[in-house]
Amino acid sequence: MIYFLIFVLLISLVTNIFLFVSLRRAFYTIDVLELWLVDFKGLVNNVYKKLKDIDNRGIFEKDDDVGFMFSDIVNIIKITNERINDDDSDNPTNINEKTNKN
């Protein structure tokens, strides 16, 4: 009977260690992906700002051939802003702040 309890405790210990390591890896992966998403959002916004600076008179934006690109970029920015919420007070919006927090 005592051997059975020791066996069950050892199995439980090994299972708990495995779950702990798996959970740490999952949290690390989530942090990396979150940093990637915030960085991607910043890149998309920077591209939009640079395009608006280049097209300061709105000539390209109103052109039929090039204007679709501006509308696509605006749609990408809207979708990115909706999906990546960095408005929480505990989640810094600057990627450098996020890396320094860890």
C-alpha cells in the first residue's frame, strides 16, 4: 500500500513539473507574440504617417490608381487597432517600455 502511494506521488510530481515547464513556455510565447503585435502596429502606423507626409496635398490619395492603396492602408490600421488593444493601464504601449518591464 505504501509503495502505491509513493508511486502516485512520484507520478504527480513529474506531472506537475511537466505542466509548470509547459506553462512557462506558453507565457514566454505569449509575451513574444504580444511584443510582435505591438511592434507591427507601430510599423503600420509609421508607414501611414510617412505616406501622408509624402502626399501632403492629397493628390495621390484622390487618384484612382494610387488611392486604393491609401484606403487599404487605412483599413489595415483600423483592423490592427481593433485587434491589438494596448489601452490597458498595465500594458505599456511603447515596445521599449514593455521590454524594460520584464
